[in-house]
Amino acid sequence: GSIFGNGPCVVINHQVANEDIAGGLTNGFVRITKDGVSLFNVRPSDGDLPFGTRVDRGPFTAGSHVYRLVDGINGNILAAVVITIASGGTSQNQPSITLCTDINYGGTCEIFASNDFNLLDNLIGNDTVSSIILNTNSVTLCENINYGGVCELLTASDPDLSNNTIGDNRTSSIHSL
């Protein structure tokens, strides 16, 4: 038998440093959320979430869901991941890019599975991107439509684009390699 029980589940392994959470590892805690709704709290006293912390066991609904690891005291987002569930309830680990209008993966977020040469006609809109979640090897963000102007290659999720070359609220097109 599995220690996680039967059926699919979502598991998070994440290192939490003492300075990452208000109150530190001794007095602080982290909250696991799914699509903005709190699932439960964890006190990572040794700096790690217990190996293979099951954060969701379903039932799973089809679509893309954003799981976040949040500082339980000040609400800062420490990590985020997007899981896409197929209609049969199975996880699809398809490459995707999630763009969010606020830092720390907040505000309005939109998930992309392919390139987009013009964000103007999307939910996220033009020149509104402040953070990005990568579920792919890399993505190039460009300040103009048709992949023009200043562009930046990212190889990891970034909770705050304001200190990047592309900057905050300047992305108009995305290209995934």
C-alpha cells in the first residue's frame, strides 16, 4: 500500500529558509492554497515541508489549478505551481506559462500552452505582467507585439519582474522555446 492512499494526489517538496517566513521556522507557518482557497497550514520547523507533503487528494476537476505555498502570517507567496487536470481526473504535465498581473503570482493570472505574439486580445492584456510561473524549460518575454523590442529569456518562475530586463508591466508577447 501507498502511504498516500489510493488515487492521484498533488505533492509539494519545498525548502523553506528561516528568513522566508514571518516568525521564522520556530514561530511561523506556511499555508497551502489551491486557486486562492486555503487547504491547510504546515509548520516547517526543520526547514522542509515533510517529504512528499500531500496537498490535495481530490476530487479533481478538469482544468488548470494554481497551488501556492504562502507565508501564513504576512501572505507572501513563497512558491507556486500550475497543475492541469484532464477530463478523466488525471494530471497533465503539459508545458505551460502562467502570467500574472501582480507580483508574487497574484492578481489576474492566465495560462498559456503556446506562443502568443500579441497579448492585447487576451484576458491578461498588454503591458500588465508582473510575475510568471514556468512549467516549461524557458520562455522569452518581449515588450512589443510580434516578439519585438526588448526581450528577455527566463528559465525559472519569477515572483517579481520589476528587477528584470523586461521589467514590470511591459510584456506584450511571449515565445516558449
